Amino acid sequence: MFKSVTYVGLENQPELRRQAEVATQVLAEEVTRFQENLSVEWTLGENLPASLCVQLTLDLPTGSARAK
């Protein structure tokens, strides 16, 4: 699994939290090569109601990179 997975702002959004948890499993299957060095953060989307935003942080021995 991932180094870490957080669900920021989803405490009172059980359906979005469930969707993020399901999507995390799908993402894990797609990113198996790097997943032990990846941190995943889920937040509420800013522009659309009932939407999710994911941020991935890849920690490598030579540095880090982020993608939203």
C-alpha cells in the first residue's frame, strides 16, 4: 500500500470518503512500482460540489515531486 493516505475535509462526507477509498485501491493497482514511496492526500474539490481532489507526493532518495 501507499506510504500514507489522508482524507482531508472528508470527515463529514461519508459518500465522498467511500469514493476516495475505492479510488485509492484502483490507484494502488495502477501505481504499484512507486506506491511505497507515494503519499496520497484526498481533499474536497474546490470548483464542483461533491467533487474530490487528489494530491500525490513521490518521495525519492534524490528529492520529492508533487502532482495534483
